[in-house]
Amino acid sequence: MQSTPTINVPPPENFPPRASPRSVSFSQGTLSPAGPYSPRRSSQNDAIGTESTPNPFNFETEQYLVGPAPNSLKSDLGRRRGHKYARSSVSHHIILSPAPRTPLQLPISLPVPTFREFRASMTKEQKTRWIWCLCHLAVAAYVQIRAHESLSQTALSHLLFFDVLGAFLCMAVDVSRNFEVWNRSSISHPFGLERSEVLAGLAMSIILLFMGLDLFSHGLTHALESSEGPGAAHGHRHDPPSGYGLILAPLAAIMCTVISASTLGNHARIGKAIRFPLFESLPSAFRNPSHFLPISLSIFLLVLPLFGVHMSGIVDPILGFTYAIGMVTLGSRLCYGVGRMLLMSYSGPGVRQIVQELTKEPAVSGVDEAKVWQVHYGLCMANFKLRVRSRDQVEMLRERVARLVKNGLGGGYGEGSKGVKWEISTQITIER
């Protein structure tokens, strides 16, 4: 009987003990593909979690800041979000970003002064002039009170009141020049606040026009009352001014008008809106009709009684109606001139003559456009478009246009372009 082969199996205690998950550890570089695999022996096992166990991952703590990084503060104009480099998109090569422009030197707006700032900015001289304007107003009120239904003296009081308005406006403009918003241009006020003076001048012109019409109404009322009989006008009859009252009112009117015209310069700027060739031959103190009318009427009221002319007769209505016509004429002319200035146009003559002079120039083949307008009392603008035959005459023609405009336009009452700034632009096209 054949015997079965016997296999010697070692006892279980001779096998190495099984490694539990708690006793498995790896040395540094054990799982690295760069080195050979070498299993560790059971005698080299170490416990996980001890301080001597090395960390196979090199973790470092990072501090993250909230907000943009310092390098991202640069301008990213022309770069789309999500792109790493500028011009990385095809559309950016087709639609280019606008070229950087220099910022405008013109401010958006300037602070407008309040009444408290306006009063605090006044100098001692300006305060003295304000006091004089109040005295001028008191004289006008005195003449009106002493008129006693006299049409000529009522006309004088109206003219003095118009003179007082001009003095107050002149002083307000003088104080407003202390602030930058008056002269400097901005986007909200392209020409500053100087055009507000033009608006005030238009209001004064309308007041003068209505005061002249009021004199007409006043005179016609008295004429109708006197035509009904002496009894009808008896209740409204007043004694005419006589004695010192007849002399004091014209003297005070002359003094106030001359002082205001010489020291304050009232109506000097509004006088540039119109031009009367009749007054250009008179002395400088009488070239402005706003000064000529009250001074001449005061002289008549002083001189006529010296020649024995009684002012209670027909002379008083004649003087009153004459100066009422003058006030209506002056007021309407001022309304027309200042109104055109407010609409950015030019009411003075001479533009047609300048165009004729330019067409006579041998280098000029034609004048396509000639536009002249007055912005305010101190600024006028002129634009010309010319066609020339040669490039050599361009600079000479620009100087010629500037000379013709400055000598032939602007000014008032024979003063030429004094006190008026002209901005002239000439566009020249060369014919081929």
C-alpha cells in the first residue's frame, strides 16, 4: 500500500505577525516613483501620530487679503474680464479703445456767492459808493415829492430814478467782480455771470419805456381835466413849485447825475448797446443819452424862470411831453439793442462795409460767411469764411480781417471799440 507524502507545515508562531492598519507606516520616499520599492520589516514599524512621524505633504499657511491686489491697481482699459492679456480678444483688434484725452480745463460749475458772502466781500470804497447810491435815491424821491403835479418835474424825477437804477446796477456788478464765477467760464455758465447784467439792463430799459408812457398818460389826464373847465380840475389843482424849491431840485439833480456818471460810471456799459450819431459830437459827459436827458432838463428848469417864463403855463406841459418822447425813444432803442444782445446777435452797423472791403481784396475770391454777435457788454465775437486764390496771402488776410473788425465795429457814442474785447476767427479755403 502506497503511503501518502507528508508536507511539513511550520507552526503558526513562526510566521511574521500580521500588520494591522494602526501599525502600518511609510518612511520618506517609500511611495516615491523615483526610488525602488522596498517593503519595511516589522521590526522597523513605528506608531502613527507620534511626533517623530514625518509629513509627506509640504503644507504652508497663506494669509489672504480682502480687496484688490497691489499689482491689480493699474488701469485695465481695453482689457475684457477673463482675459489674461490686453488685446487677447479678436473684437479688441477690430473695435479699438479710444485714445486717452487730456482732461478739460473748463470746470463744470463754480460756486455762486450768497448775499452774506456778497456783503462780506465789499471793500470800504464799495461801501461808500453804496451809501452814495442811497443818497441819489433820496434826491430822486425829494424831486418826486416836490413835483406838485408839474409834468416837467415829474419827468425829471423819473429820469433820476432811472439814473439811480443804473448806479445800483453798476455797484452790484463792481462787487460781483470779486468772485470767480462772474468772469470765468464754466460748463454751466459758458460766459460766466456777465450775461445777467444784460438781463438787468433789459429790465431797466423796459422800466424807462413805461415811465415815459406814464408821463404821456399823466399829461393827457391833466389836459382832459383842464378842458372840462376850471371847476372840474379844481379839486386836483396844486400850487407849482416856487422859490428855493424850484432851484434846489434841479441843482440836486445835476449834482447827483454828474457825480454818478464820473465816479460810478453808470450807464456806461449799457450805452454800448446802442449808438446815436447825434450825440457823438457832444462832450464826453453828454454823449450818453441817459446822462444828457436829466442834465438838460435840469438846466431848462433853472434857466427858464430867470428869463421870466412862468412854469405853470404851457411851458411845463411842453417840456413834460418832449422829455416823455425822449424817454420812450431811448427806452425802445435800449430794449432793441439789449434784446438783440441777449439773443446773441449784433445790432451795430458796419458789417456790410467790412464784407465789401474784403471782397475788394485781390487775393479774396469770395466771402462765404460773415457772422458777428455780441455776447455781453464786454465781449463780441466775429466769424468769417473766406475763399482765397493763393496760400501766400493767408496770414496777411487774417491780420486784415482783425484790423477791419476792431476799427469798424463795436463801441458806443463815439468811443469805438474801447472796453470791448473782440474774439475773431477766420476760416480760409484755398481754391485750386
